[in-house]
Amino acid sequence: MFMKSKKLSTIKILSILILFYTNFMSIALASTFSEEQTVNITKNLRCLICQGQTIHESNSDFAESMKKYIKSELEKGKTDEEIFSSLVTKYGQWIVYDPGISRNTLLLWSLPLLLFLIGGVIIANKIFRKHEL
Amino acid sequence: MIISQLGYYSLIFGLLTSIFIFFNSSIQLKKNNLVISDKTFGLIGFQFFFVFISFISLIYSFIVSDFSNETVYNNSHTTKPLFYKITGTWGNHEGSLLLWLLVLTGILLGFILKSRNEPNNYRLLTTLFQQIIIIGFFIFVLKTSNPFNEIFPVQTEGLGLNPILQDPALGIHPPILYLGYVGTSIIFSAALASMISNYVNKSWAKNIKFWVLFSWIFLTGGILLGSIWAYYELGWGGFWFWDPVENVSLMPWLSLTALLHCILTLEKRELFKKWTIVLCIITFALSMVGTFLVRSGILNSVHTFANDPSRGIYILTFLLVLVLLSFLIFIIYENKNFTQKSEIFTLSKETAVLINNWFILYFLSVVLIGTIYPIFLDVILDEQISVGPPFYNKLILPFLIPFVLFMSIGPSMKWIKTNFRIGVKSFLVIVFTLILSFITVYYIGEKNIFVLLLFVGFFYLLFKSLDQFREKTKNFAQIFSHTGFSLLLISILLNSFSSKEIVKNIQVGESFTLKNEKIIFKKIAVEKEKNYESIIGFFEVLDEKNKIINLQPEIRIYNEPEMATSEASIKTTLFKDRFITINIIKDQNFFNVRYQHKPFMIWIWISTLIIMLGGMFAIFRKNKEVNI
Amino acid sequence: MSENQIFTDFEVVELIEEKQINFSEVLTGKNFYLINIWSSWCEPCKDESEYLLELKNNTPVMMIGINYKDKKKNALNFLKLYGDPFDQIFIDKQGTISINFGAYGVPETFLLNNDYKILKKYIGPLSDKDVYEIKKTINN
């Protein structure tokens, strides 16, 4: 009985974890067009001619133009996703800091989670099955 | 010129000594002789001495600006202040590797001196493995990165040091970081030695714990200095960018943290023997991967100052050999020596350590995969992707909540078996945590429930850690490092959610506002220094109480090499930093001004220092029993 | 825009008469279009002029200039000094037009076919080799 209830609680913990996780993934960016929205977009774009800087942080010609470009696109009523995807077709996936989920990045996202699950199984084995090692 | 030559020959002598030590200690191992090995240990002193002489010669060449030396010519200039001439010694590929070698030999010497009471064959075997690493690095330095190359004809002036590296924090950042990185080499060597000499037990754990703590403290300090430098030098107020080079220092830190908890368990309960050894190997491999990634120039990053693939390939090959060697030894000795009879109970400190390792290794895998996946994708499919903060936030933040909850209750678990009782006090801690979290979230105006949960977790950890002060046998090491960690998380979270920023293009005399503050651009002045010319902007900030705060951001135009950098002006208070930078706009009279409020910045630095302090407590109170 | 990708339409303003038109209207009647982003303050652009003139005089390509973050007076002076290789020139005061092409800065050159497909993209000034490559593409 004692063992069983313990197992149940690990399942609970796991399901709560998954819940947290999925909810975190769904946090949306800002909803209305504002200065904040521009910043949110430019913070997720790499300044391609700089070294390790975002568009938001950079004062280079390229970054300044990009900021204006994004503002004008937002004024035209484009959504964040539309802007990101059009920039990706123009400059490649390299420009966005969020790798997103695609065929190429499936392993990137799933590998750590898979390792976490495997680790969990190994540890559960150690703790709950009292065999001598 | 002669000094530079001296440095070179001293290196050669160092290599010869290494080879001699290697064979000498092999022979002694066979003889199983307990007396003569003191000679070997004396030789280790000589080896360190030779590298030290070599290193001093290079520093000397930098100080006197000996431009017959290629490294000095490429990285120094007569107009550099003395401090930057000296720090320039390791601000380049060749010099930094020489420093690496110095630490590598120095650590071995330290280990030998500190392990007088350990079994002789364990000490000899550790020496042997460390020599393999040392010889590998000697050859690497001499073959691909000789810091004493001569150039002819002798130049009269050098090319200068990259201005963004001319900074006090960055001057001492590499030596501190290297002590951390290279400290892991002795952990690696000792782990292999302990396996072969059947010494993976409590006394080994006691012996190696010092070096784990040593590396961990210095690595923490190195990362801290790097962050501080990035914060004020790179000019946009960030301190952590998930840049590959930062990740590379975080990875061994994570595995060292996991190892630290395992070593303590091994010391107490003789548990997790295999896993501890594996962690020792992983930790060192990650330090080497760090060197490989940085030195090979594979990374697109602000830190890369070497772009020579052959160097990277050498390190990678060397690393592969070492890892294969260690796994071979692991497989051979695995079942011979690792008997473990103790049982693990569900509610025990052992379980807490396992869970700690589970999460830390997960975080490590996120950072590792996030860092190297893009490289593989680029090589294999020729597709370039960026893995930036959104990736790390999504994969790490949700897991941080259960992690800190386990971390909160872990320390109050007992070894072997715990009987939990939930008293009124623990209930009060929870209520207090919830109230404080609600207030905080309300105050920063964040409606997201997950931000609330993060605060709940972090505050709970803080109070539970502080609560340990009431215990009869206080474990300061654990209390300080855990308290520091919770404070760090809280400050980072507060900082990221309530930073404010405004960017304006204005002329002298104009002003703008941020929240209740008025920022006035008073005047501009030009000053000439020895190695740069600076344009200084004078700003006055009127805060909500109409108190005047003066800020003087600069644009520095360095002469050698010619390059402009933006120097932030920062006023730190307990609750927030005021951070301002200016930039020139081409062809115009305007200046681009970026003014920021960065709340709780100083707490990020302080809490990291508290974490390090915890480590120091563990080192200096080693006679007393140290609990996790 | 990486090579082989088609862009969506956008509006441009002509340098001399300052008339506003859709860029797709510009791209008509030819088999190949060469788009060059340049500026009077850009040093490598000066050296690049002769290559562009050579392409203009020896190939049936339509030469389109994008004048990047420049002043009209300086731009016209530049053309007077180094020659005008362009059939049409448009203004990019803010640098945003160039972003439509996926450009990084000045100078940059794109070769398009009549399907508006970007065949070749050159970041930085053109070289002998690049000019040879462009000629080969056009003449085939």
C-alpha cells in the first residue's frame, strides 16, 4: 500500500510537470501593436552583421533599418508570425533566435526532454525497486 | 629577445621533464616502491617551475614590448597602460594556452602537496594521468601555438589589443576561469587513478572533494566576472545572452555542481560510486569541449579570437583519445571494485541527491544540445539556425519550479531515512511564501500565473534555506550556497520583468522622461587619453524626489587598433541600476541615447558571491562534518 | 532573400522625379534584372562603378539602382563623378527597401530573372569573377 501511493504521487508530479510545460509553451507575445511589440520582435532577431547582438541591442545601420522596417510592417497590420516568417524566407532561419519547431529542430527540442524521461525512469528504479546493487 | 628565447627553451625543458616524470612514475608503479617516489614529486615541482619561467618571460616580453616576439607584436602596443600589457599576455590564443599549461602543472603540484597521506600508488597514478594531459598540451602549445615565435625584421610597433578586451574585469577573468576549468583535470586524473587503485571510497571522496570545491568556486567566480564584464562593457545592459561561449562555461559548472553533491554522498554513505566517476569524466570532457569550441573558432560569438581550425581539430582528437581511454578504464575496472551494498530509502537525503542530479543533468543536456545542435545541423544539412534565449527559457523555466521545490526540502532530509512531520512552522513558511509572491507579482504588474509560480518556488527556497539557520548543527556551506542560489533566481526574475528602457535620438540641451524621471543632456566634452580619445556625454537625471544624479557615458575611439567602443555609465543603488549609453549617429548632430532602469542588478552579483562563499565554507570547515 | 526565392511586391520612390510606383511594374520587358544597392558614402561602391558600367554596356540586362540611406544631392554628384550605370534608380532613405530583398548593407547586388527569381546574390563589392559569372548567366 505504502509503495503504491508513492508511485501514484510520482505520476501526479509528472503530469503537473507536463501541464506546466505545455502552458509555458503557449505564452503569447504582446497582443496589440505597440512599442513593446516592436521590442519583442527585435529582441528575437539576430543582428546579422554584428557579433552576438540582437537587432534591438544594436545601433548598426542594418539594425536601425530593420527596426524601421518592422514598425512599418506592423503599421500595415502584419502579425508577429507573418513578420518572422517573411524575414526567415529573406534571410534564413539564422535571423530568428527562437529556433521554432520544424523538421530540422524536432530533435533539438525533444532530445533533452527524452533524456529527462530516461533519467526519471532510472532514478525511479533506484528508489522504488529495492534491489541490491 | 633573450628573455623570449629563455621562455621557449624553458617550455622545451618542461616537456622533457613531463616525459621523464611519465616514464619514471610508470616504472615506480611496477616496482611498487614507496621510498623513491619523493623524487618524482620533486620533479613535478621542477616542471611547474619551467612553465612558470616560460610564463614570466612572456609577461616580461609584453611589458617591455619586445616586438621581435610574434605574440607580443600581434597583441600589444607601446601606448597600452602597463596593466593591459600584462593582461594582454593571456588575452590571446598563444598566451592563454600557456596560462592553461601553467595552471595544469600548478594544480598537479598542489594535488601532490595536499595528498601526502594518501596511498602512494593512487598519487602516482594520478600523476601519470595528469602527465598525459600535460604532455598533450605541451605538444599543442609548441606545435600549433608557440607563444615565442620570432619575427624578422623586428617591428617597431605592435598591432594592439582589441579594445573591448581592455577592461579590468576581463583582465582577471581568464585566469580565474582557467583555475576552474583546469581544476577539473585533476578530478579526472584522480578519478581514473582511484578506479585502478581500488580507492573509490570515503577517503577518496574526502581527498578529491577539495579539488571539486576548488574548481567549482573558481568557475563560479570566472562566470561572474564574465557576466559583469558583459553587463557594462557590451553596452546594452544584459549580463547573460546564452551565447555559446557562456554556455561552454556553464556546462562544466552544472556537472561540477552535480558532482559536488555526489562526492558528499560518497563520503557519507559510499553510494553512487560509478556515477561519481562518470561525472568526473564528463566534467573534464566538458571543460575540454569548451576549449575546443572556443579555440576552433567554430562559434559565432563575441569571444572568439582564434580562427584556426587545425587547433580545434588537435584538441578534439586529443579529447576523444582521453575520453576513450577513460571509458576503457571504466569498463575494465567497473565490476571489480564497485560493490555497493547500501540501500536507498525513498525518503532520504540520498534520494534528494539523485533528484538533484536528475534535474541538473537535464539542464546540462539542454545547454549542451542547444549549443552543439546548430553546429551539427550546419555541417550535416548546411542549414543555419539560431538557438537563442527563447529555446532555453522554454526548456529550463518550467523545470525550475519542481527543481527548487526539491531543493527546498532536500536539505532537511536525513541520511538513510527521514520521517516527515509537517508542523505549524512549515505551514507558516508556505503561507508567508504565498503572500510575498502575490505581493511581488502584483507590484511588478505581471498577470501571468507561471511567473507567480516561479516566484513561489524561489521564495520558498529562500525561506527554507534561511530556516536552516535555526538548526542546532548549522551547515553554513549549504545554507549560504542555497540561499545565494535562491536570491540569484529571484533577482534575475525581478530584473527581467521590471527592467525599463527608453531609446531616444537627441541633441545637447534636450531632455526626455522615463517613468517619473527626467533625463537632461547637459553637454558634451572630448578628452584625450594615452590609448584612446573619448567623447563624454554629461547627463543629469532628476529622480522622483528631484534629486540630481549625474551620468557620464562615453564613446571611446581607440587608436591601436582603431575602433570605437561605447562605455556605459552606471549608477548602482540597492534596488536598481541606472544605466546609460550613447552612440554617434552618422552625419547628424544627434546622439543615440539608451537609458535603462535595471532593477536588482547588484543582487545578481551579491547572490553569486554568496554562492561562492558557501563553497569556501565547505573548504575551510573541512574538519567538521559537511552535510549537503 | 536567399537565392531562388521570390519576393512579394512593395512600393518604391524614383530618385530623380520622386514618383511612387510598385516595384513589380519596374520589372517588365526584360529577361534579366540586376539590382545594385549603393550609396555615395560607400567607399567600395566607387570601385564597383566600372564593373556596373561594363555590365550595362555589354549585356542586355536591366540595371536597377537602390540608393541606400543617401542624400539626393550627394547621390547625383556620385553618378556624375563615377558614371551612371543604371536604367532606373530608386530611393531607400530608411534602408527598409533593401530589407525586402534580404540585403545586409551596401554594396550588394542581386541578379533576377523574369520570374522575379533571385539567381545570384553578391554581398559586398563585385569582383572580376562575379562579373564574369553574371555575364555567363545572362548570355546562356
